Amino acid sequence: MKINENYLRLEESYLFASIAHKLAAWKEANPRREVIRLGIGDVTLPLVPAVTEAMHKAVDEMGRQETFHGYGPEQGYSFLREAVCGYYAARGTIIGEDEIFVSDGAKSDLGNILDVLSLQNTVLIPDPVYPVYVDTNVMAGRDIRYLSANRENGFLPLPDQAPRADIIYLCSPNNPTGAAYSREALRRWVAYAQEHGALILYDAAYEAFVCEEALARSIYEIDGARECAIEFCSLSKTAGFTGTRCGYTVVPKSLSFGGHGLHALWLRRQTTKFNGVPYIVQRGAQAVFSPEGQRQTRANLDYYRGNAALLAGALQARGVWYTGGKNSPYIWMKCPDGMSSWEFFDYLLERAGIVGTPGSGFGPGGEGYFRLTAFGDRGRTEKAAGLLKEIL
């Protein structure tokens, strides 16, 4: 018996363990000082009433013989897939109901999709990056190539700078940088994928934060994307489902490589390895896409956008370079005075009691940068913005 030795190639993730260790030591030395957490990538507002009402009703259904639900369809119940279709159609993008696969979140599918793709494929990943893209491919043993996302390209690299690859990861709005691609930029990526016979894995987990008309919310707004891209979406940040777990992946039927449709392969994979998302959760997710659910979740999104505006305003007032914020819950800032990512972490914690995320934790390209999140409480965010103006 042998282990998968690719796991031994994984770098130990010390980022959040180091943050927790440093914070614990600081709190022991400063027991009376307040900590303002701007590093967490989790939501803080609760599920909206439309969602909880739908879930309560579904719980009652599960307690009655005549409305009980056992195993559900692995691809997701029709009522939720129809609701997702309507969500896309409202923005002028047509997706077939049978092209939608309901999942327990984008993170799972971003890793699991690799099951249907050859180990011989080379992978292109921007740096800095959401660590799941890198780690899942290291686990599988694929050859990874990196594309620099930097201040000069606004942390939105384009294909004219890219090495040749078979699988391309794009995330927009991006985690950790908050930068978002325009439709014109995505057209260039789609053209690149078509020219080279490559597949784009498009992470749209934060699409609901986009508010500028020129920016894309789905890669399927781009002609030709249905022949070269899979889109991963999540309700975690857009509807507060981080603890409820529900998302969806779109695999067009027109997506084919070597004469084999990826839709059929992914369906086969899911029916073998996935038992579906619970009925109660899917009823709650359906309510997200109802008129009332959309109104209520937009209010939550606006709350987080307001937090981002406060933090961005503080950085602007002090002349600190940053990206993100307006169309994303993340702000990616340049560390002041030449400080490294961890030096700025220590400085921010000691001077202001603020905890953020060192950019170096997202890859070598993140060194010298820092991520702040807008998912916190409004009052504490206001206080943090004031402190940032004082110490930067």
C-alpha cells in the first residue's frame, strides 16, 4: 500500500495558524484592548427572513409523511435550478436548467471538477491566488504555471502575458485582491482559450457584489464562453450561506474536448460521488432568488459595500494604493513605508488592534500587500477606518 505522495509536496499552511498565534499572544499582553477583525472571509449578517421562512416550511414538510423527502436528485431539485436560470435570464444570460449542478459550495466543485480532467493537462493560475486552486492541483500531481497579477496590471493579468496552458483559473471579483474583470478583458481570455483549445474554470463566487455596468458577472456574457468555460457560483458570501452550504456550477452541454462532452462526464461523476444538497437547504436557496429574497440579500450586500467604502475612504485619505472594494467585499492594499506583509500585520495589530490578512499568505505575488475584508460589523468598521486614518 502506498500513499499519494503528491500530498507531501503541499506547503504547510501557516497563514491562519500564525495569525491566531500572534493574536493570542497580543491579547494576553493587552487584555483590555479591543480587537477589530478585518481579516475574516466569513459573513456576519444572518440569513435573510425569506430564506429562514422557506427553510422552516421545508423542515415542517420533512416531518409529515405526505411531504417527506428522502434522497434527492444529485444534480439538484428542479425548483432550485429553475430559479437559478431565472436569475441569469434577468441579466440577459440564458442557461439551460439541465446545465446547472447544485452543490455544497464553489470550493468543493473547484476541486472535484479535476476528477474529469487529465493529469497531463498543464494548469495556469494567477499569483496571488485563492489557495484551493493551487493545492487541489498539487494533490493531483499536475504541472502548474503561474501568471503574475501585480500593481502594473491592476491585479488583472491578461492572456498576452500568459504561458501556454490547458486549464486556466480565473476569479472575478477576485479573492484576495478584489479586482474584477471587464467584459472586454474576458473576451480576450475566451479568445485565448478558443485559440489554444483550453478550458477556463471561472470562479464567480462574488459576482453579486459587482455594481459597475462594464464589469462582467458571468463569463457566459461573453460570446464563445459556452464552448470553453465552466462557471462556479456560491451563495456563501452573496446570501450568507457560509454555514448553510449551497452553490451551483454551470457546465454547458456545448462544452466538448476530444469529442467528449464535459457535461456528461461531470454528471457521471456527481451521480457516483455526490448525494446532493439537503432538501431543506435547497428550499432556502430557492428563496434567495425570489423577488423578496433578492431585495433582502441586496440590502445585506449594500451593508458590506458600505463597510468597504469606509475602509477605501480611509486609504484614499492617506494616499495608500489599493484595489477592490467597490465591486468586492475585499480591499487589497499596498503595505506602507516598504513594510512586508507580516511587518504590517504586526504594526496594525500593535498600533490599532486591527487584524487583517498578510498578502504573502496568498502566494509570492502577495508579498508587500495586505487584505482587508468588509464582512465585519458596521460600528467596528467605522472605528477601524478612523484608526487607519490616524496611523497610516
